[in-house]
Amino acid sequence: MNAVPTEKIVTDMKILMGDMEELIKATAAQTGEKLAEARGKAQLALQNAKVAISRAEAAATEQAKVAARAVDQSVHQHPWSAVGVAAAIAFAIGMLIGRR
């Protein structure tokens, strides 16, 4: 359930980091002490963001693996219940599609 928002945040952050990299490259030819300082701060923030994104991706991946293992174990312990739940979900989806 939390994987979707996490994936969205990771995607948005990657886009933001790409934009920051383009901005840093675009201003590389510009001179000035304040601009150089701002570019340095932006590069540092970008590096920190990359590390944070890597950690968030690793955490999300690990959570997904744990959830998958739990579902797999539950299905192995209660196979007929899993079949029943899958059939009920398929029936509900069929009913919803049939209404259109």
C-alpha cells in the first residue's frame, strides 16, 4: 500500500535531480562568486538527494520483498482460502466490467 506513494516520490525526486543537473551544467560557463557558491550548494544538495533516493529505493524494495514473502507463505499455508479470495476478486471485477 505504501509502495505506490514511495515510487511516485522517487520518480519525482529523480526528475528534480535531473533538472538540477541540467541547471548546474547550464550555469557552468557563468562566472561570479555568488553563482559559484549557489552552484556548489546545489551540487551538494543533489548528491545528498541521490543518497537519500538510493536509500528510499532500497527500503521500498525490501518492504516489497517482505510483503511478497508474507503473501507467499500465507498462500502456501492456506491454498484454498487464497483460491477463494482470488475467485471473489475476479467475480467482483467481472461484475464491474459487466456494468459498463
